[in-house]
Amino acid sequence: MYQAIITGTGLWTPDDGITNAELVESLTTAVDAWNKSHADEIARGELDERDRPNERFIVRASGVEHRYVIEKTGILDPKRLRPHLPTRNEDEDSLQCEVSLKAIHQALQEAGREPTDVDAIIVGCSNLQRPYPAVAVEIQNALGAQGWAYDMNVACSSATFALQSAVDAIRTGSAKCAIVVSPEITSGHNNFELRDYHFIFGDACTAMVIEAEEPGKTGWRVMGTRLQTKFSNNIRNDFGFLNRSEDTPRDPLELVFRQRGRKVFKDVCPMVAAQIKSHLEDEGYQPTALARLWLHQANLGMNQLISKTVLGRVPEIHEAPVILDEYANTSSAGSVIAFHKFKDDLPSGAMGMLCSFGAGYSIGSVILQRS
């Protein structure tokens, strides 16, 4: 068995960013127009009046102040409220392939590796732009990598689930240098028409290089991984290829992301804290051993409660870094963005926990130690 080590990370951040103020201005115009056009149905009680957004609600509900998106003009157009994404020909790199390559090259540079050293690629993200051919195989071809590649989806836990798969491949020797990449173009599946959803998501792509540890190779040793799933309808996205064949057609906005936020908060926080604590205990560690928690970046209140429950006290800012104020919820990329940005200041021997949680429900925890 080989020891797996994360030797490099990469991050692609879109050029376009949207503030809460911009988002609120756009949706307010759209909501007022919708309410006016459906005034009769609302008066008869056939439709509910849509709520107007405000910045205070967004920050209070989530801690999000800004998000990066692949294209902002379409999102901020009150008559469109979704990004403009030009159709690409089959002989062009797909959008997810393009952004993945940017994050991967950055991760390879940090790891001191070349594309030809890579023999395994796993794309783990909440939404893939097509069923097949696999985006991972397309990336493998565009990168010039060897070996094998495949896609997987476990919603916001896709990156940690993919990381365990990569670690298992390294440990057994079926790969020597693997990449986990998470091209999260969440603006394509978000409902920007409703106050409760329009502010949640942002776009980003992360990449990690995982290798078999060798003398002189530095990085973050994977000391243990743990995955958990429990079915729940409280976070759903039903958009798929069978929709067009359903006997009762549905509005596309009824198919994309939706959640029962308060129920998710109540269910998930204790599950995540319990998994982190039991995972540490089973591996022979106490929470006091953790120098850092890199948590999924979905909601500030959730992260604060989970961190406090695990550590038994309110954490210092550096112990549980937050990036969702700038990036919003980037689904599976969120915890890896936190890891990417807040890992280099820790000394050799320091330990941390990378943890994701989301739809499924799904939870992935990874114990890391700096070599």
C-alpha cells in the first residue's frame, strides 16, 4: 500500500463578479414586473406574490456578499436572469473542459508535475453539461494525460468523494498521479427568479494533484477518509434528459436547484459534526489536534455551528476560514477553495480536516497532515 499525498492545488476564478447590490437591483425589477403581470391571479389567490429581495436578507441568511460567475450580463438582465453561454461546436473544448484545464495546470505547477505524469483524472461536480462522452475523458485528451478518467456526481460532496476514489487508486497502485477537478458552473442551474435562491451560488473550478508519497515529496498526507450518504428530498435538482418525455411537462425553473433551507440546517449540522468527531476518534485523534477546518462553503451559520460543535468553543477566524463571503456557494469546489487559499501558512506536522456536505444528504471528511 502506498501513502497518498496532495502535492498541488489549483483554482480558476471567473473574471465576472456580482455584488449583492447588483443582484438585488436586477431581481427587484424582475419581481415587480412579474407581480404586475400576474396581478389578477394574485388577487384571486391563484398565485402568491413574489417577495422582493434585499441585501440585508442575503447577508443575514447566508453570509454571502459577492459571487463570481461565468457571465454576468445575462444574469443581471431582468428579462433573462441566466448567463449567456454561446453554443460550442463538437471540435471545440467544452466549457467545463476549458475551465478545468486552467485549474489543473496551476495545480500541476505547484506539484512540480507535467501533464504526461498524470494517469488518472476524476471530474467530481454537482452538474455535468452532458452525459457522455465523459468530461473527464475530454480533459484527459486536451491535457495530454495517460491512463483513465471518469465523471462522478455527489452534489456538494463530489470533490471529497472523488478525492477518496483518487486516494484509493494511489494506495492500491492503480494510479501514480491522479487529478480531482471540480468545474462548478452553478449559475447554469440556479434559479435567479426567486428571492430565496438568487443569491446562493457562484462559479469556480478547483483541482487537486494526488500522488504516491516519495522521499523529498512534500504536501498534505491523506491520513484518513470517510464518506456518508443518507437520502433526503430537502435539496433537489431534477433537471435531466428524461424531462422531455414526462407525460406532464414541468416548468424548467421547477426542475433546477431548490431546497428547504431551514430543514437542511437542522438535519445536516449535527450529522456533519458527529462524523468529524467520530472520524477523528476512530483514527486516534482528538479535535484539539486540528489546526484548521476547511469546511464546505454554503452558509456561514452552518459553518460556525459545526466548527463550534467540533472544537467545543467558538473557533478563531484562522481555524475555520471562510471564503463564501467572496465566492458564495460554489458547491463541491467550496471546501477545496478554502484549502487552496488557507493551507500554505501551516507548518510541517500540522493537521486539518477537509469536509463537505450537501444534497443526498452526503458528507465527506478527509484528515490531512502537512509533510
